[in-house]
Amino acid sequence: MDANRNAQAMGNRSKAHFFWLNEQPPVGMSVGVSILSSELSAAGRPVKVSHISKSLGYPFDARLISQDIRSFRADIFALSFPTSQFHLVQEL
């Protein structure tokens, strides 16, 4: 992956907000979210990763997630989740 080329495609001031939903143990991070956020950050882009997990203090709550989205004001949003969490994603 060419971080500079991907960052240029996003524009000079674009911000990305990644959400990883993981409400079931064990708590872990998505490799894809980790790589993408790292590459964009290394290219100088503002990136935020929100790890939605009750055990980490960020429970699944549509209002809380919506507030988080509005506060960061990203240009690009990405939601990643294990298949077992699809029932929660449908609530969004």
C-alpha cells in the first residue's frame, strides 16, 4: 500500500474515523483498521480509531457513537466488525 498516494486521494485536509466494534471477548483490534489508520497517520492525515467495547469503557450505544462522529467531523468513516457482531451493526 502506498500511503502517500492514498493520502493524496483523500485530499490535503481529509480526516478519517475508523470504528471497530468488538463487544465479545477477547478484546482485540482489527488488523485491517490498524494498518489503514497507521498508513494514513504516517502520511500526515488526521485519524481517529474508536474501539467500541464495553470492557474498554466505550459501550455500544448509538447515541454515543453518533456524538463521537459529530465531534471529530471526519470526511471518511469506516466501520469494521466481526461477523458475530452484525446484529449490533444492524441497530445503527
